[in-house]
Amino acid sequence: MSKTDLKALKIIEAIKIENVTIESIKNTICDDISDWNRCSAKAYNINLENAKKQRKKDLLTPGTISASIGEIQDILDANDILAKYALFMSVFSTKSDVNTIKDLIKDLPSSESLLVAYIGLVTMNPKMRMLQKKGRIEKFDHFKVFAKMVDAAILSYYRDNFISCYLTLLPFIEGVIIRWMGYKETDKKPEFDEIKKFFKNSYMRQPCPNNPLFYDVFIKVCDKILKEQFYRDTQKNGDSHENFNRHVASHLLNDKSFGTKENCIRLFILLDAMTEIYLYETKIPDPRFELTNEDILDDYGLLKKMLSERLEDSPENKFLNTDKI
């Protein structure tokens, strides 16, 4: 067994000890950042393989309801295809959703609009948005400081003002990432290449996340979305799909449309996946499951009221030529 393998096993055991931080484990077991990079990556892979073996054992127990390794691989394969369209399966996807999406994928590219609409149906459901708002966005470090921006984006979306929704939510993604990386207002902003590789390098922050099988699903697809779409160098590598790109919107690099309903849905799918990754990475209890109906009732009621009172020929529809959702 190599030194890296031995250190990786030590990392896995150390993480199991209560109140021991990743930083202290890194400083105790590894010699430098390069050593930590190697050993934490190995620990991550060992932990992932152990989770796969455990899942196979669990499914032998009668009555166990969990996604099989084959079903998880189906999601990974589907996401690889969907990522080319700046899409992926949402954190709310059920087994039935996975099967429906797999069928729709067979008809790409002609089925793209149906796929966006299908994934967006649950993602933009007012109740789901309020569960995310009250149970995650307003609770999680790095997210809650920008909670009002998310509120503003949601309101714009439901008013069919997709340009405002997109431009409001777009900087949220990077703002959360750099704070997650440890950035403070007085610090120098992290290098762009570091931000771009944020999800790819997640094992260095947490080699043994909770729910490693689905953590791996969301880490991989979010990495693809950042690299191939959101942070794509469009001047060197051509346009992102449907102009789903931070630089295009920030600097208006071309004259094509980007503030669309579909791109707003794409941003919310990415936002929701980031909350899922944060939950597994930090290993905190999910505050969303502690919510009662009373916790979301007022805000949910306001959204429902706003939706019911929208004008058929609203100023947004008239000025912006948008389709009513």
C-alpha cells in the first residue's frame, strides 16, 4: 500500500472523530497542499467506492427503497448529455422523473424545450421555491447574505420579467462560490481559474461528504456546467448553449438573447444543486425538513396571490414580449 493510500485511510478515520476539522486533519496528516490534494482525492474515491458497496448490500434487505448503483449511473449518463444543453436533473427529481427525462433525451435536440419545461415545472413551483427560500437559502452560510437577491429574482420570474430575473440571479452563483472558498470583503478576489474549478476540487474541502453517491452526481454535473457553459471562454471556444454564460451577460459580448425564461430555470436548477452540495459537504441537518406549513404559509400565500392577480396583458408582457408562464 502506498503512502498516499495509507494517508487517505487515516483521513477517512480522522473525519469520523467528532469535532475534528478538515483543516486540522490536513495539517496533521499531510506535508503540504500538494500532498493534501493527492491524499484527499484518494480518500474521496475510497469513500465513494465504500458507499457503492454499502448501497449494494442495503438493497439486498427487503423493503429498502434507495436508488441502485445502476440508476445512479443512469442519472450520471443523462446529465452528461443534458449538460451540453446547460441542463441537468434537478435535486427534486423522482424515479418517475428520471425515466421521463431519459425518454425525452432520446429525442434531443428537438425535445430540448420539453425538457426545460419539464425540469422547470417542479423547480419553479411556488411551494418548492418557498421551501428552498425558508429551508436553505435563508439558513445556509454564504447563501443567506444574498437571500433578498433570490427573492427579487423569484418575483421577477413570476412577473414574466425574465431579463431582470436572470441578471439578478447571475452574480449570486459566483458570490456564493467565492465566499464558500473563504473570501471576505477585505480580501483579494480568488483567481478566476480557482473559481472555475470550485466543484472539481470539492474533495479538498470535504473528502467524505454525506450521501457520497449523490454528492458525486451533483459535483460532476455542476463542474461541467461551470466549465462548459457558465464560465466558457466564448471568444476562444464559441458560444455557450443559449448564451447561458456569465461573461456574455456581464459584458454584453454579443447581441443574442440571454435573459430568457429557459435560462432563468437553468440558474435556479444550478442554485438548488449548490444548496444540495453544501448540505452534504458541511454535514449539517437539512433545515428544510424542520419546516412546518406555518413557516412558509405567508410567503407562499403572497406568491400565489401575485400569480392569481397577474394581468393577461401585463406591462412585462407588453414591453418585453414575454410568454405568460
